Amino acid sequence: MAKPSDSKEKTLAAAARLFCRRGYHGTALHDILAASGAPRGSLYFHFPRGKEEIAEGAVALGDRAVRAFIAQVAEASRSAETFAINLARGMAARLEASDFREGCPLATTALEIATDSESVGKATRDAFAAWEGEIAQVLRRFGIDKKRAAPAATAILSQLEGALLLARTYRSLEPMRRAEDAMRLLVTSPG
Amino acid sequence: MAKPSDSKEKTLAAAARLFCRRGYHGTALHDILAASGAPRGSLYFHFPRGKEEIAEGAVALGDRAVRAFIAQVAEASRSAETFAINLARGMAARLEASDFREGCPLATTALEIATDSESVGKATRDAFAAWEGEIAQVLRRFGIDKKRAAPAATAILSQLEGALLLARTYRSLEPMRRAEDAMRLLVTSPG
């Protein structure tokens, strides 16, 4: 029998993937149970507040994955330009590897739930804001001045999120490639 | 009693608004009926294939609204730069007027359904592609050369979609304002 902590992690991983693919409302508790293989009892034990509590945990998981991805890309890049381009390429690779099913781990849930669940809304809000902050910090490390780094980070995250939406809908990476050029302009302009 | 055509239009208008606010899966048929005031029988009469057929019609409605908006903004703008900025401001105004509930009319549905419904997936795909095409055409009219207009239009649509996602999640128009600067750069760069 799986340890409780295993069940909890498996449940959150399955939920995060399903929410990413079909959104919060399109995922039923029995879908999560079936995908995780966790026993039904563990679900009520670990998440007494139900689906909303699972969503909070799934958002936290997606948040950590994206932060780790940003840090890893920053580590492997030598300039603000290569950093932005590598973000786009990493996301494009993930999208393609999932057969265009997995774009941003939080976007679908954020759009569905923004006004319905205070706790999930807050979790997505905090996650996006943290990504913006981390992108801005990397831009500063690569020499973008303080005043420009924050707005450029917002525009980079918007560009990536929008391009992922289009790429996923089209089942084509072309919007991601065009995002690279737009972001290159953004970080290399004399501002 | 409402004429059948009135019922059909009311049903589609209510569905489009609900799909925009909470997405396809978060909207039940009885929500659409309650919001539209249309009689239940008319729903089965006008949409024999059910919710998926309603979604196709709602996507078409959202598509037409966005195309009309793009045409209207183009008409009121004097340059590629003011065109892009006015797109962002018009969308920001709509988002704010809806208390941050209505961003892009199609984004939520597109993300939820991309892989589940062939017909709704195709409708959202065709709509986004048409918006890109119309934005590109306006850019060319304002002097952006043919080769640059299409990729710039994709980047503008991505920037707007991503900024709407962030603005809606944050309940703040700041990402829309930052999108203006990013798009200004995009359309005024000599590249």
C-alpha cells in the first residue's frame, strides 16, 4: 500500500496534469483518482476541503515546476536575449512533447476560476507574480536596468502565455518562434 | 413568446458570456437556459447536437465581435502604433467594465477544449487565425512591410492574449499598460 505522502503527491501530480490539459471544471474527482491510482480514502484524508484544496496544491506544484524551469534556463543562458529565447524554446518543447496538450500549467485554471474561488485565484495570482519577479531578476542580472526589468518581464510572460495559447490551439509551434523575435526586440532595445 | 430566432440569439449570447467568464466545462446547459431566458424546448430545437453545437455558435459570436472590434479600432487609428495601443486600451476597458470577468471571449474555451472537441477546436483555431490575418492587414495598411506584418500580428495577438490573462488574474490593468509599450516597440522597430 502506498504511503500517505506518496498518495498525496500522486494525487497532486495527476490533478496538475489534468487541470493543465482540460482545466479545473473539466476534471472530475474520479478522473483524478483514476489517473493517480491513489485510494479514494486518501483523497478525503489529504484534502478534506475537496477539489478546491486539490487545486490549490496542484497550482503550487505547477508554480514550483515553472520556477525551477526559469532558474534552469537562466543558469544555461548567457544574455537576456538567449534567456528569453530559451524560455520560449523550453516551453515549445514541452508543448510538442505532450502532443500540444500541455501549455502553461496554470493558465486554464486561472481563466476559469479567477472570479469563482478566492483561494485558487490567489494561488494563481501569486504564482504569476512570482514568475514575473524571477524573470525580472534574471533580466537585471544580465544587465537590463532596474526600471525596465519589471515591465519587460511582464511583457515577456504575456508574450509567452499568449503564444502558448495560440500554439496549443493551432497545434503548431509557429507562434512560439514568432514570440522569440518579439522578445528579442524587447530585451535588446535601448529602451 | 419569443420568436425562435430570438431564442437562438439569446441562447448564443448567454452561452458566449458564460463560456468567457467560466469556460465551457464550467457552464451547464441549465446555466445557459437561466441566463438566456429562452424556453428549454428551443434549446433542443436550435441545437440538436447539444452543448458542443452551442459552443460552436458561441465561438462564432465571439469571433464576429472581435473582428468588428479590430475593424473599428483600425478605423479610429492613424498609425500601426496607435492601432496596437488602441487594441490594448479597448480590451482593457472591456475587462474593467466586466469587473475583470470578461477577457478574451475565446481563450478559456480554446484552452479547455483544444484536444477534446474537433469542431469547437477548429472554430477557435479559425477565429484566432482570422484575427491574426486582420491585424496583419491593418499593419500593412499602416506601412509595415509584407514580410514583417504577419509575424508582428502574431506577436501582437499573443501579447494581448497573455496580458489579458495576467490582468484578469491580478484584477489589475497594469499588464495591459505594459503590453502597450511592448507592442509599440514591435511596430516601430526598423527590423
